[in-house]
Amino acid sequence: MLLCVSWSLVVLIFTSTMKTSPSWTATLLAAVIPLVSGLYENGSVIAPCDSPIYCYGNLLREIELARPFADSKTFVDLPTIRPLNEVIAAFATLSRPITNDSALNTFLTTYFGQAGSEIEPVPTEDLSTQPDFLDAVNSSTVASFVSQVIDIWPDLTRRYTGGASNCSECVNSFLPVERSFVVAGGRFREPYYWDSFWVIEGLLRTQGSFTQIALNIIENFLDFVEDYGFVPNGARRYYLNRSQPPLLTQMVKIYVEYTNNYTILERALPLLEKEYSFWTTNRTVQLQRAGKNYSLAHYSVSNTQPRPESYYEDYVTANNESYYSTSGQIYNSTGALSEEEMAQLYANLASGAESGWDYSSRWLKTPQDAVTDTYFPLRSLNTVNILPVDLNSILYANELAIGEFYRREGNYTAAKAWANLAAERSEAMTTLLWDTEHYAYFDYNMTSGARNIYLPTDNTTISSDTIGAPNGTQVLLSPSQFYPFWTGAVPDAIKNDPTAFRRAFSRIEELLDDRDGAIAATNLRTGQQWDEPNVWPPLQYIIMQGLLNAPLESSANNDGQTTEDYIWTQDLALRLAQRYVDSTFCTWRSTGGATPETPKLTGATGNGTMFEKYSDEAINAQGGGGEYTVVEGFGWTNGVLIWAADVFGEQLKTPDCGNITAAVSGGGSKRKRERSAVELHERDARWVRRLT
């Protein structure tokens, strides 16, 4: 029996008694407990690690700015094939300024190996699947499609082998992991934190060898918490100053509930508390309203350098004097950023990446810059001053889950303490994030001292978006607002009333009526990845799960209306599931996928592609925008599809793709490569080890 009450509880009990300044002022917990910063600090430099290749310094800066690779991440994923001191010495002899010429390429080929050399595929003969749920899927076309997606898992399964065996002083950026794991695909060659929650949802239903691999992923993350105190963004040294949405506790929860195997809790529980302490100690602020203190979390990475994996992009954002719009127009900067402003921008860029939403109008002070495409959209990032609905919903769910784990262990004192923490967070969210007029949650902006309710209008605004909004604005609609319905953080008055659910989700129905695809990340078109029109698989899962949580009857009123409203929520969840299946299937088919009932399209190449994101404008289009080309694979897309096929399979219909034609890749100038769960820029491809 576990008898300890965690340091997290002590921290929060202490901070709840702190005196703060008058209403609505934020007091960082750093006033009491030092913030965790980057692992390397030297004067004004705060970087994720002390590597002069992978985290900071002249070598990283000069090579990334010379642009030998289309993707900044390619360079920092390259292992050295010569000892570190030799690499540094050889770099010092290169002529300056360094440019993308033969001398640089000779240096790279002499001293660096291929990205992905630290890992290897798990032999397919060692991997088995047993997706019994497919027998209950009503549509044979959907069942065949999902079965083929399940067959992608072996192509994405890896194990760590280490660096060059004949070079003890060679270095690489990969964080060692002890057990096999599943990658997302494409440029993502390592385990990623929040992606893995939806990967695990899919692996658990795949069964066979993948039940153990789901546990392996969890155990690898527990190792990270043991070693670093938190789960890094991904298994790379250059991610050691930031995390991602803290879903490890939820991974453990779905694993033990699905397998009914609770033995992992003996190891996991103290480490889940340790990770929770990271968020309450380093990512929590306190605000006061009406004389009461409320604690909520935010994303806040200590960082003063460009992110190594996006070095060039961050450097341009911070340093360019002119902004080049997508239409080719040039707009001059109003002035160079000061050293302090630049450091703050780099912190906001890293914090936006920690959120997983890199990037979105949710984090922008002036989203109009992005809408009009007339100025650096990311220079107005304000991530660290936003208290996000989704992050606090996850932490609420973690508090509940840890409490329930303690209850199973018989420690009712700790279970009650954790339940109280969850109740306090729910109250804080209701007070600070809930808006009664619009019947929705909104992120709280500590800069303005108000909720972020309104966005500029754009050419996709629908009439319901402007109800109650000032002229020229619309009310935000984002799946992030529905996390509390998934995790249960909504107040009991809403949680126990299907009519309240219907009111809260009514705009989702209106959007499905208006769009051909599923639900975009926001209702504002900015060119950023986590805005319209991009449809992200995890966000569809959140909305569906929130709808499925609606109660059958209201605790206050059990009339016929509540039954009708409950049916509405379940029907809307099914409708979104169907739209998601349609989007993934039709895009997969347009890129070469086929089933016995739906033969390969004329002119299609490849075997079908699963993308990381889709579009709300059509059911046969992938998403776009952001820092990198859309990549195929794709871990969380597959996981959400498999989950949806299991939960809704008896009701799903064969997708109707309309008059679909084969997708054209590269403007028709290049053939689409066969499915390999990898899509890379041509310039970088020779530097990446092919594992499938």
C-alpha cells in the first residue's frame, strides 16, 4: 500500500495560502519555488542542453543559416561519425562566411552520418496483430481500410541501437530508450510525447504484439520522468527544456482500463506525481478574484535561442528586416527587436511548441497580422501569458486519475486530497475560463486580463460566429474549448445535463453543416498549422469523446427533452466520426489506397497515404501550412481512426467520396513514392536512413 502524499500536494496547499496583489493580478509560483530552466545557461544564453552541435553555439548557427538542408531538423538529427573534438576542430578550419557550398558538404559527409542511424526497425516477423474489433465493423470497405492502416504499425515500429559502435566519442542527439516504440512518421524519427496517447489508443485495439509495445511506450516515458523530472517534447537532447501536453497519466489510465492489468501502477504512480510536480512547480501561475486565489497552468519554456530543430525559421522570424508575404509582397519591419524582445520571442516560440499547437492564433497578440499576411505573424506570440483551456483540462484529468489510482491502492487520504485538487482546478477554470454568455470555455489572457473570446472575421466566417461579437470580430470556435467535456472538468450542473451539452456543442453541428470536412483547429484562417482549414485527428477525438460523455438523463429534469438532447449528442458524435473516416479514407484512396469494393483510381500512385492533418474544405484533401511539408505515416491519425472504427464501427457507413480522382504530387512533375510512412524534401532525403 502506498501511503505518501506527494510534494505536489504540499506545493499547492502552500500556494493556496499565499497573499496576492489586488484582483486579477498574476503571481508566478516562481516567487516561492525557482523555475526549472534550460539545462545549459551561460550569461544570456539559455539553451536546452550543453551540446555545441545540437543545442547552441556557432557551429549550429552557422550551419543552419547556410541552409544545406530544407528542414532545420535534418541537421540536428545527424549523428557524428568522428569524435566530437575532431568535428569541432574541422569546423574551425572552414572558410568564413560559411555557405552551402562544396566545402560545407564535404565537412558534413566526412563528419556526420545519416539521421535515423541510432534506430532500427523491429523485424516484421516479430510483430503480430489481432484486431478482433474489425469483426463488428458494419462496412466491409471501412473494415478493409482500417485493416490496411493497422498494417502500417510495423512500418513505424522502432528500437534504439545507439551511436556508432566503433566510435566511443561520437555523439548524437537521440535520447536513449530501453524498449521498442512507434514513431509518428515522416521527419519525426523519435518518440513524441502527446502524439503517443492516440498512438496507444490504436495499439491497444490492434492487440497482438502491440499491447506490449503500448506498455513499452509508457515505460520509456516513465524512464524520462525518472531521469529528467518530466517527459520531453520528444526523445532528442534539443527538447530537454520543454515538454508537451502532459498526457502520460492518461496513457497509463487507458492502458490499465483496456487491459485490466494494473501492475504498472506500482512503478508508475510515484513517477506520475513527479511529472505533475513539474507542471505545478514550473508551469503554474496564481490569480486572484474577489479575494480568492486560483491556480492554473500555462506553457512557459525558459529559452533565449532559436529552437535547434527549427533554427532557420526562428532566426528569420526574429531577425529579418522585411516580411515576405505568400503573395510576393515585401513589408518592411517597423524596427529591429531588442535583445530582450528577441529572447522573449524565442521563449514564446518554444512555449508554443510545448503546447503542441505550433502555431495558432490562440497564442497571437495580433492575429490580424497573420490574417492579412502583412507582417511577421509569429512576432506577436504571447504563449507564456495564456492560460489554456486544454492544458488545465488535462491536469484536471490527471488529478482525478492519480486519486483513483490511490483509491485502488487503499490510500483513501491521498485519493481524497487529489480529488480536492481536481475540484479546485475545475472551480478555477469555471471562474477564469468559462463565459456564460457564449456558453463556452476560452483561454485566459494574462496580458489583457480577460478571456480570449473574439477573433477578427475572415472570408470563412459564418453567421453564427458573429452572434454577440463586436463589429469586425467573431467568437472563437476551437476544439480546445471542448477538452473540459472530455475530461469532466465542467461543473456538475453542465456535466449532469444533456441539454447543457447540446447547447455547448451546437456550433459544432452548424460547422459540420457548413463545411465538407471535419472540424478545424480554429475558425480563423491565418496560414498557421493550428488554424483553419486544418483538421487535426486528436481534436476530432476530443470532440467525439466529449459528446459521448453526455449523460442519458438530467439529474434535475428527466423529461422527454433531455432524452432527445442525449440522442442528439450521440448522433453528432457519430456524424463527426463518419466525417473523419470519410476524410481519411477518401484522401487515402486518392493517393493510391484500394479495397476489394473500391479499386485503385486511374492514375493513382502509391498505396494510400495517411496524413498528419486534413482540411475542413473537402473530404479528400490533406492539410497544409506551418513549418514543414505535410508528412505521411501517421501515428495519431491511425490511432484515432482505429479508435473510431472500434467505438462506432457498427454504425459507420461506406464513405461516399463523390467524383474522386487521383491526387497529383509535385504539380504532376514527380511520381508519388510508394507508401513507406516517410515523405521528405528531396534535398534532405539522402541524409535520412530508410528504414522501410
